[in-house]
Amino acid sequence: MFWQQSKVIDFDAPIVENRLVVNTSQIKNMNIPDIGEKRSQMYVDLVEKIISLHPSKPVLGGVISPFTLASRLFGVSEMLELTILDETSALMLIEKCYQFILNYAKAFKSIGSNGVTLSEPSAGLLSPKALRKFSSLLIKKLVEDIESPTFRIIYHNCGAKAAHLESIFESQVSILHFGEPMDIPLSLSRSQGKRIISGNLDPAAVFLSKDEKFVIKKTSELVNKTRKYPNFLIAPGCDLPVRTPPKNVIAFYSALN
């Protein structure tokens, strides 16, 4: 099973401390949980409630990607090693994770969500060639299986670099959100206006640990670098830490205005 007790931290997201899957035999025998088991139903119910309260506003669900989920289950360094030493087992685990994520995304779609944010940070540790094989090809299948004019996938990878762009583009996702390591002007140029590119400002180094003047400075610099690209959506490059000063978030929007 996928489920394991999480460690709850006062000022961070819950984490799974130990590996849940430790060998290839467990990969072969692992069952795919139904949506609704454990905490999965809670998030679907929450999104449904938000939709009912704000029916005129777009509302997104959130899911982890197949490769990153596999890395959570098997261990990140262990999963990277498995992709090199035993591709068959690595793909088997990723494909099981894919089926769970597909079912999860379908649950969000069925309650009227406008899409899901697909979080794929672990793939930023792969080579471009491996990212294509173990990440982008299955995400492309997810796009083909579930996207529609009213339900979109937003791809998030806060570890991706410019070298990964062409492999990520093969996923056919049309909305891409990147972190600080990505060369945003280069990604916009290579996308040729075919995709919305978002993100980049470092959540910790810009929003958490600096003051309003620094936030305004970095926001303005990025706006100036991307001014000629109408398909850029400026944003933090990942989740804002819970201790981020509200005044820095306000400064970000002030700079944009």
C-alpha cells in the first residue's frame, strides 16, 4: 500500500520519514489504493467545497507526479539508482503511481475542478534523457487521458534547468511552472509562444529571508527580463514557507502593479 504515517512539523509540510517500498519484489506485489482511502478523499472534498463557495472562480486540485511519487515511496537516491540499474522495475513502480494519479485527477475533474497542479520536483535530478523516459512520456499520456477545454494540467518542477526544457516540452503540457534554477527568458524563447511559462522567484531567498525592498527589486528585474513575452506569468518558484512575512507578499504585488 502507498499509505504510511506522516511526521507533522509545526512550520512545514508533513513528511514521510521512511521508505515504504524497499525492493523489487514489493514493487511487483504493491496494490494501487482506491481514491477515497486515508487522506485522499479529504482533498477532493475540500476542493468541492471551495467550488461550491466560489462557483465563478477557477479552482485547481493538486497531485504529485508519477516519478516524484515513486521517489517518495522508494527513496529519492534509491529511485535514481534504480532508473540506471533496473529500468524495468523503475518503470513498473512509476506506472503504478501513474494509475493512482490518473484516478486522483479524475476525482478532481468529476467534482468540477478546472484542473490540477502536477508536482514533479524529483525529475529535476534526472538527466534530460532520463527525464524524458521516466517522467515526460507518462505525463504526456496523462494529458491525453484527462485534459479537456475545461480541465487543464499545470506542470510544476522547481528543480528543472534549461538543459531539461526539450524533454519537458515532450510532455505536451501547455502550462509550465519552474523554480529559481530555470532560465526563464530562455524557456520563454524556446517555447515560441506555445506555452504559458510561470514561476522563478525563489521562495526562501526572496520572499522569506529578505525585506520588501529586495522583493520589489527581484520582482522588477524579472518583469523587465520578460517584458516582451505575453505568455509569462510571474510567481514564486515553489510553495511560500509558512513564515513568509505578509508584507513581502504585498510588496510583490505592489511591484507588479
